[in-house]
Amino acid sequence: MKLWGGRFTRTTDRLVEDFHSSISFDQRLYRQDIAGSIAHARMLAAVGLITPAEGEAIIKGLEEIRTDIEAGRVTFDVGAEDIHMNIEKLLTERIGEAGKKLHTARSRNDQVALDLRLYLKEEIPEVKRLLAGLQKVLVDLAAEHLHTIMPGYTHLQKAQPVTLAHHLLAYFEMFYRDQERLDGCLARVDVMPLGAGALAGTTLPIDREMVARELGFKEISANSLDAVADRDFVVEFLAAASLIMMHLSRLAEEIILWSSEEFGFIELDDAYSTGSSMMPQKKNPDVAELVRGKTGRVYGHLMGMLAVLKGLPLAYNKDLQEDKEALFDALDTVKGCLMVFTPMLATARFRVERMREEAARGFAAATDVAEYLVRKGLPFREAHAVVGSLVLHCLEQGKSFEDLTLAEWQSFSPYFSEDIFSRIKVEACVQGRDLPGGPAPAAVAKALERARKILAGIYSI
């Protein structure tokens, strides 16, 4: 007999039973469901809706069920549909009539909203911890490569020389914003919905604030309809997760490019690479490629959840059951990617000389030459045209800036003098950009100090 079956005269069709049931995936919420039920039972006893003895029996029974689940001694019943009814069924079988009183002043609608919020309250700090671990690797590598020069790119074309430290810290900043988004999401998750009932609360004298205190929530929901129908906190987490994956994917793409023979900037550790079943010479960046590929998977969960919610009238609709698989898989994917990406990056070896050589090619000092002319008094637009003509001349003659004589320089502008030769060295180009947020080692050292302070705050979570 279903716990809700009083008004039904026929049993549920087997196909519907399998289609309707969520226990195959929502069983991972057992700890949150039991914690919520224990807090609810304490409140029911405190306000006199159950006796103290019944409250004690319920709590003891729930704790025993939790122990048995963790020990693998519980087989969940598809017929009981979900984790909430499975636990209630097990409780009633163990303690009898008192177990039937646990659901007083409660619906599965507010119960599942509570469980999901409790679950995310645990999981978001774990994602933040894993993300901070990757940020620490970026900071450590940046400190090691403060003076490592590499080409900076726009349109994947060499643009201006930068340092590897500066490049890595760009990703630190992206992940820092991800941390802030997770903090904001966590603040909005930290709202206790229990007491909203199915949609309109209850006539029974419950104490919602007591339950919130028991479960460690900062506040209770302000509207019962919103409390059970809302899943924007799931969408918000999926959006934050999608941005984390997008940033991981961009870094993965660069690692894939850099590990190619054409770039040759990085050598991945064998432990984080794979080979080819046919080509013996191959060393493939499969970890980075999988992270790049799994990004679309998380995006899909975000789009799917938005589509589920977009047409739902208030309050609860069964469509909302689709929230859990999306949330669980996105969380598993993000955490799994961070767990493998971090040591892959930490064990990689950067080819410093190769990066410096490539930074010196492709007229990367062109903007510095234009700014040299600006310092001499030439308007920037005129300076830009002069340097463009110089680049064209070099291309036609098969020369680089370093190959030009002073006479050649001066044939394009009388503003050029002997000091131009020191200004076109890549080291001078990088060191000259000593401004806040710039790539000069002195500026990056300050950025590193800031990053370490940020990390110290994040690690305190």
C-alpha cells in the first residue's frame, strides 16, 4: 500500500512505478533527509505534536537507519518511490505507529527542497576547496616563472611578449570570480524551506525557526509557494559550475596547444598523458581533452534545468524531479575535473627557452616601437603607420627588427636613435609594462602577493 494510496482503488502500473521512481538517484540524499527528519521530529516533540517518547523513538530509529545505509545493509524499494518515503517506510517498520507521525506538518515538496539545499550547503564548500587547490598550483607556478617570457596572443597570432606568471595568474583571477559566484550561490542556498508543506504551509503549531537553528540555516523561506516551487538555486549553481568548466576548458585548450610539437611550450607528465593504440610515438593530452569535452555536459545540465523551469505554474510540479540528476552529475563532473586537472598542471614541465624564443619572433615588439616614437613626440597614429611600414619592409626583406641597421630605422623616421636596439629586446618589452595589472615581473610580484592573500582567505572555509 502506498503511503499516499488512501484514495486510490488500483495499484500503480509497473511501467509507471519504474518511470515515476527516483530512488535510483536520489538515494544519495539519505544523510540530508535523515538530518532534516531528526530536526523535524525534535520540533514536533517540542511543540507537543508528538510525545517526547515518540520523538526519541523516531530519532533513534532514524539514526539506526543511517548507520545501516552506510554499512550497506539497506535495500531500497522502487515501490516506495524516493528516498523520503523509503526512509519513512523503514522507520515505520522498525518503530511502529510513532513512525507514521514523522510526516506531521510536512510534505515531500518541502522535504525535497530542504534536502537539496542541505546537500548543496555541503557540496559548494567542497567545490571551493578543490578550486582553491588549483588556484594554489597556479600561484606556485607563477612564482616559479616570474621571469619566464612567452608570447602573448590575440586571435591566436603573436601579439606582445608577456610572462608565464602573468598568463597563469589570469586564470587565477577567473577562478577567483568563480569562488565569489559560489559564495553568492551558497548564501542564497542557505534558506530553510521546511514548513512550507505541499504549497501553503500547515494549520499545526510548528516552529520553523527551531528547525532552521537545528539544521544550521541562516534564515527561513519567506513564501511557502516559492519555497517548494523554486529551483533557481539549482540553476544558479549549474551556472556557476558552467563558468568553472568554461575557465577550465580554456586552460585545457591552451595546454593542448602548448603540448603540441608546433608550440612545444609544455611537457605533460606521463602519469597524466596517454598513448595511441596504433602510433607508438604519440603522447596525447587526454586529461585536458576530456575536461574540454565534459564542459559541454555541464552546459547541457544548465540548459536542461532552465527548460524544465521555464513553463511551470506555481507551485510544485513533478517536472522538478529532473533537478536532481542534473545537479548530481554536474557536481560529480566539476569535482572530478578539478581533482585530475590540478595534479596534471602541477606536474607539467614548461620549456622556458622555447617560450622565450617564440616570444622574440613575429615582431612582438612592434607596439613598443610605436610607443618609443610616441615618447619622442610623434602622435600615436603616425607612429603606428611608421611601424606598420617597418614591419612590411622587414617581411619583404626577410628580416627581423634585430637585423635592421640604424640607417634603416632612421629611413622610416628621424626619431629613431641608437637606444632603439635596447628597447626591442623582449626582456625590455616585458619590464617596460610595469603598471598595475601588467606583465612586468615587478607588477606580477605584487599580483602574486594579492593572490596569496586571497588564497589564505579561501582556505579558511
